[in-house]
Amino acid sequence: MLLLLFVTKLLKYINLIYLCNSILKFIKMNFTNKNVIITGGTTGIGFATAQAFISAGANVWITGRNEENLQKAASAINSTNLKTLVSDTSNLEGISVLEKAVAETGNKIDVLYLNAGIAVFSSIQESTEADFDAQFNTNVKGPYFTLQKLLPYLQDGASVIFTSSTVATAANLGSSIYSATKGALNKIAQIAANELADRKIRVNIVSPGAIKTEGLEKVTTSEIRDHFPTLIALNRLGNPSEIAKTVLFLSSDDASYISGTELLVDGGYTTFARK
């Protein structure tokens, strides 16, 4: 009798584990054997997204301007599914390096995440031509021509994601050039969604708010970072992994009916700051 009771409980326990595993498999987005390219993938959001895609089974390429940073990222992720490429996508020469590398693989791209970007904050009065050119080259020209050059290698039904920012709709002091680049990027993405619709390629925009990244630390002071949570409904900065999860969702079959959309991932900042 005791043996029967033990076996019955054991079977229930095994069934519970099986059910939990089945649920986890169902809710976890699967990118096994999918080919993903992430520009600007050595740190911050790009790095976190590369980690997330690798965990979901994808083959991932990350680009960056610096070989040392790429190797640090590769070492941290530590996966045979990750490949790195020195490619400065702010200029056509660097984009050609990426295009050639993709062509040589003979593989089609399932997800193209156009993430590389920089920010320089200064008033209109103090901004320089160098600030203007650097941001527009990296944030606008780069994604535009990367998409153009990689179009022949995109799988029909692929997903393209642009990293924009809440600054595209805000009007923060000292952000005129950066905000203008992100506003331009949003319009490019929306038109790309229309132009690529006949190939069933979905194009979407993820717009993070204030996210705890190395990039944020470089362009802001500790006082500014401490002030950010007071402007955010959730009263905290976001984490790169939270943006990564959003990118994976938009790239997945679960978002199969979403295209030409901007998804704000800002902790409620865009509406809360207007209160």
C-alpha cells in the first residue's frame, strides 16, 4: 500500500515536471537555426540582445568598430553560435565588409537588428558640425544603407528591427541632433515596412527610454541618471535585457501581425513626463 502511494505521488510529480517543462517550451521563443545580425552588439542593448538570441538557439553575428570589444563580448557570451565582425556601419566601406561576410556564408538572414547608434548632447548654440555628422552617419546613414545592402540576403518573411529612442517624440534640452536622427530613423523604418511588405518582411521600431548601459554612463552625469527615475512611471531605469526581450518578441512568430509599429519600452516615461 505504501509502495503504491509512493509510486502514485512520484508519477504526479513527474507529470508536474513534464507539464512545467512543456509550458516553458511553449512560452520561450525559439530561434533555433535562425540567422540573426546585430549591428552594434558589443555592449549594452546589442550585447544583451545577442545573449538572448543565442539562448533561444539562433546563429548570431554581432558587429562593432573595435576588435578588442568584439572579443570581450564573444568571451562573455562564450558560444559557438556567435560570430563577430569588425564593421563600422557609419560608412559604406564598413557596410560593404558586412555585406561581403554575409554573402560568403551563403545563408539568408532571418532577423536584422539595426542597433548601432551614438549620442552627443549639447545645445543648438554649442553643437558642432562634427557632432552633427557623426550622429547622422551612425544613426541614420548607417541603418539606411545597411538595410539597403542586405536586402538581397533577407529571407522572405524576415524581421527587421530598428533601435530608435523616446527622444524621437520628446523635446529634451540639448538633444536636438540626436533626437533628429531618431525621428528620421522612425520614418525610414515606417516606409521600409511598406516597401518590403510584398516580401512579407516585417519592419518595426523599438524605442527604449533610459536604460542602464555603458553608453548612458558616457553621455550623462550621475546627477542626471539619479534624476531620471523621477520622470518615469515605474520609478527606475530599464535594463538592457528588457529591451532584448522586446526585440525577440518583435522578431518572433508571436508578432507575426505586427509591422510598421514603434514599440515604446520606457517604463511609462513618455506619458508620465507629461503629467
